[in-house]
Amino acid sequence: MIKRPTSAYVHIPFCTQICYYCDFSKVFIKNQPVDDYLAALMEEVRFYDLPPLKTLYIGGGTPSALTAVQLDYLLTNLEELLDLSQIEEFTIEANPGDLTEDKIAVLEKSKCNRVSLGVQTFDDRMLKKIGRSHNQAQIYETISALKAANFDNISIDLIYALPGQTMAQVKDNVARALALDIPHLSLYSLILENHTVFMNRQRRGHLHLPTEDVESDMFEYILQELEKNGFEHYEISNFTKPGFESRHNLMYWDNAEYFGLGAGASGYLGGMRYRNRGPIQHYLKSIREKGHARLHEEHLSQIEQMEEEMFLGLRKKAGVSIAGFEAKFETSFEKCYGQVVADLQSEGLIQEENGFIRMTKKGLFLGDTVAERFILGEE
């Protein structure tokens, strides 16, 4: 019998504004058929008939762009359709400024137990510069309101190496994040994606980003400062107080399978990675006709599965277990990756200890470029 995934990701593709760096599947919420979309989402949940879940993650877009009534519909119906009796972590993404009192009241009566806030920076001028609609005051108000509603598992996202950002601004952001007294922080360096405002500006020579050396210094500072304050750097971009790791995201990095629901969502079922149709009307039509909206389906070969195991697993501080890899794929790790490991060790980018392969600090800064060396290509 195939073991079915115990995690699900639900995508809410609506935003109240479109940020200059974002290439996720999303649309401006005004004049969109939001209610029809939420109803179709419930049809998709019924189609998959999910087993009891351990983690559930509602992301976007911006789930908090929904009205309180729509948010209530979403959470109430998910809780009726899904078996959440074994749920360990139920996260919803939100934007500071979107989370009004009535929306927080909806969250409080739901089974949601973790909130991830897209803060990005505390600097009001920088927030405008990157296309965000909230301000610094709203960050503090939202976190106070969430704590008052008994949410203790709060995470914030911050972006560093933003256009024109200085080291002093990064230090200020880190200090403000620590002062919030929350248990989880995600810090990402700005990555320029195609089809974004920032990429277009970069191509026209109008975007002034910190140099790679400055970015490396920022990364080093963030690492030292957070570890000094009791945070563990458990994944390339993620820091946690003991016991508050994102269990849902660890499932991705452990290369486990999961259901992906909603327009533009990705999922991984039975060795097949899939992506749902992105445009809202295409998604609605597909759900009406087929019950699901899978457009791009890819059945992974053994080699591709091994590559993903390494690529994703190396993002974690714990790294990849050699024995775990051999048991999962019934093949010799040394035969597959002995030479790659030897090369990367000699470059000081990875280390092997206690049966685990993991990145060094230098390797972590280079992140995906190190992980890419484990892509073998089909024989």
C-alpha cells in the first residue's frame, strides 16, 4: 500500500499589491472571482480525499488579502473537509496591515497555530521602494495583536541585500527582529526573478544592489547575531528558537511528498511532481471539468529523486544522512557521489561527520551553487 502524504499546501493567489521582487503565482485581488475560487478550492480538496494531516500551510499570494468573511469560509470549510485531529502545525501567511481585528478573531477561533508574516524590512522608505503596502508601525501593531490573541508561534520574513541597502540598515533590521521576541525568523537575500519590476530595472541599469562581498558580510553578520541570541540556523535561510522549526518546510527539505492545492500550486504525489494551472479562470474550468487542475506532471526517475534528495537536504544544517540515502534508494552513496563529495570537501564547501554530509559556513553562503554539483544528469 502506498503511504499517502501527511502534508498539504493551499495556495491563495490574491494580493492587495504586487511587490517589485515577486514572481509567485498571484493576481491583484480587485474584481477577481474570489468566492468562486474558494468554492473551487473546496472541490479540489474533496477530489483528493486527503488522509489525516500533520502539517497544513496556507500561502500565497496573500491569504490575509481575503475579507474576514472569506477567510472564515476558507478556514471553516478546510476544517470540515480535512482530518486535522493529528495536526502538529497549521500555518497561514499574512501581511502586516492586512490583519485587521476581525481577521485575527477568525484565526483565533480556527485550528491555525502558526502565523508567518511578510515583513521584509522595518525601514519605511525601503518598504515603499520594494512595493510593499505596510509600514513599520503596522508590523508592531500586528505582532502585538497576534500575541494578544494567544499566537506564540510567529515567524517573520526579512529580505537583505535590497537595492541601496547598507550594512547599518541590515543591523537595524536584525536588532528590531530580535526585539520582537518571536521564535522563528526567515532571512532571504534578494534574488532577481524574471518578469518582475526589479529585473526590468536591473536590465535598464536602474537597480543598484550591494556587491557580493557586502552581501556575504551581511549574511555573516545575520548568522552571528542570531546565533548569539539563541537562534539555531537550521536551514540556509531559516532560524529558530528550540522547538519552533517550520515542520511544514522541513517536510519539503526532507524531500517528502505533499498535496498542492489551488491555482499555480505545486505538489508531489507517488513520485510525480505536478503544478496546477495558474490563471484563475483556467483553474476554475479545470476543477469544474476534472476535479483537479494538474497541468504539468513529471514522473521522477531514480536519479532525479536522488538529486532532489541531495539538493533539498543540503539546505538543512543537519545535512543528508548517508545511511538514510542508501536505505531509501538501495544504492551506494559512495558510488553515486563519492567524487563530488571529495571535490567539495577539498574546496571547503561541505563536510562529512557522524554519517552526515552537510555544508560548511562558506558552503551555506553559496547555497544552491553547491547543491547543483550533486545533479548527475541521466546516464
